[in-house]
Amino acid sequence: MEEETFASDHLYLCAYLVCCGHNVVGRSRNGWRVSFEFHKTPELLGAVGQFMAGGVIPARQFSFEVLKLKRTLNGGQLQ
């Protein structure tokens, strides 16, 4: 049985999720839009809610994760 995934094209949400310890497990493309995929778990959905409510994470880590995700948009590999 395949695990359900959560996908988002919101770059900052995805960087936040990575900072919270959730790994990107794939990417999907719809035209020019790229979505990052994560394993859908209650913890992940909780982190999405925290982001929407103004969750706080270290700025330096966040900016680093944004840069890493942007690189994958330009042909880089997920790590």
C-alpha cells in the first residue's frame, strides 16, 4: 500500500515543513508550477496548521531551506 502524500507549490510552506523535520519525498510539475511532496502524516498536517497560524522557526535555517528548494526547481537534486 502506497503512503498518501501532501503536495504544495507554496515554497515558503515547504521550507517551513523541512525546517520542522519533514522530508521532501518527491516533486510534481503542472505546467510551470512545481509542487513538493511530503508523506502525509498527522504531524505534517499539524505543522501546516502551525505555519498558517504564524509558527516560528530559526530564520537562518529557513532561508537556507528556501535556497535549497529553489535549486531543485532549476534542475538540482533533492537531498
